[in-house]
Amino acid sequence: METKEILKLESTALQIRRNILRLIKAGEAGHIGGALSSVEILTSLYFNILRTDPKNPGWKERDRFVLSAGHKCLVLYATLAEKGFFEKSILDTYGALDSKMPGHPNMHKLPGVETNTGALGHGLSIASGMALGFKIDKSSAKVFALMGDGELAEGSNWEAASAASMHKLDNLVVFVDRNRLQISGPTVEVMSYEPLDERWRAFGWGVRIIDGHNIETIIETVNQAPFEKGKPSVIIADTVKSKGISFAEARVDFHYWKSKPEEIELAERDFDNIEEQLKIKIKEAGI
Ligand SMILES: Cc1ncc(C[n+]2csc(CCOP(=O)(O)OP(=O)(O)O)c2C)c(N)n1
Ligand SMILES: [Mg+2]
């Protein structure tokens, strides 16, 4: 990929982080950790990979994105807003009773949300059903899903994983956001599913392990899918929970953040620093 394109996507990722903070400011709380760890994944999907049309969210041939770990909704809302699915002012309604952006995504309220999620362990079944439907319809549309690593403790996922490989759903690409934490502690201590790559392979999937914050790697990896002929693909993305907010990074107590105004200010300063670094990179690249 061209440096210019990568830096543009990194700037978009920063803007999505700023949108997430705007949501937190409005609602004064939210699932920040898993939202921030998956910013680069959603940036790559919505700004490079997915065939979507924000002005026509119901376009039949569009690719589908299923946010299986629905509590990560802040990153979905922030990305859809950045992509132009709706006015950014809606971000300021987060936390209000009648908001189109509830604590878990609702497809009947907000354009661009493909399915309702929040109860963990259902998204992979939904995504597999969509992918099977596209096969039956002989559609070229693809299905992408994002799961949390803690979410994998739900047994229903493994039933869906078996079905997806049995039905040869090579039009399905799943990300596991491996930030190594879930709600109450490290995933390996709460309910370990390591080694994840071997487990997915045993269930009949093509597997890649990547740096989940490297946009170029994410895009190049997705472009290689299906990784194995006739198999669904899973990308295990190694990430840092709360990535971008220095005082919250890799801390389980920031799974859900009840924010204080002075913490918001600190987070804004972190984002300003990221912006400064990006400006230097852009200058160095002569863009
Ligand atoms: C069926 C179900 N059980 C429990 C919960 C409560 N819950 C919300 S988030 C979470 C932890 C998820 O961890 P992970 O999938 O690793 O998400 P991330 O680290 O990306 O935030 C739990 C247990 C839920 N939403 N659904
Ligand atoms: Mg996790």
C-alpha cells in the first residue's frame, strides 16, 4: 500500500477515537476498552474493504459487518458516523433515553447497523447464516464479523464455527480482537481458549495471527482471504485494550469506564499527541 493511503487511514482511525470520546462525554460512561482495541479493524473494514454505500444502507449487494461483541458499540457508532451513515450530532445523544445509539446496537434505530447484538455468542451464528444465504443466492457479497476474545467462552460460537466450515463458507471473514482481557480479568484466567489458532484450525477454518493495530497488515491479510480453499477465515488480531488512552491501556478496570471530566481531558491530550506524531510522519513522507 502507498504510504499516503496508510497515513490517511491512520488519521481516520484517530478521528474515530475522537468520536468515541465524544460519545463517552455525552453518556459519561461506556465500554471503552474493547471499543478502542478494535478501532484499526473497523477503520480498515469501513474505509478500505467493505462494499457499502452510506447513502443507501439497504443496498442489497453490500457486504455485511456483524459486531458480534455488541458491547463494543462505541466503535461501530463512531465509525458509521465518520463514514457518513448519519449526522455526527447523533453522537451527542449517547446515554439519553430516546437515543438512536443505545448501550448495545439496534438495527431498527440506526442506519448501518446490520443486526442487534449484545448478548455475547450469537454474532457468529448470524454472520454464518448471512454467508450461507449469499452462497444460496449466488451473491458475491461477503460477510465480516468481529468477536471479543472473552466472548469465545460462549459455547454457541463453537457450534457456529463447525457449521460455517461444514457449509464451506469461504465468503466469511471473522476477526477475534485478542486484547487478552474480558470483563473481570485476563481471558486465560477466566476461561481459556488458547491456543486459539490451533482451536480454530481444528474446527476447519483458515487462520492468521496479526498485529491488530497495523492497518496495512489488516488490509493485506483480509485481501488474502479465503486463507484456505473452501474454508471460512479467522484473523486473530493481537491488540491492546483501551489503545490510545495511556492511563487506561491494558487495564481490566477500563472494560467499562465511568468517566470523570479530568480523565476526558487527559484522554484528549493523548489524542492530541497521536495527532502531532501523525503530522510528523506526514511531513517526513513529504505529503
Ligand atoms: C451472554 C452474555 N454474558 C455476559 C455478558 C456480559 N459481558 C459484557 S462484555 C463481557 C466481556 C467480553 O469480553 P471480550 O469478548 O474479551 O470483549 P472486549 O475485551 O473486547 O471488551 C461480558 C462477560 C454479555 N454481554 N452477554
Ligand atoms: Mg477481550
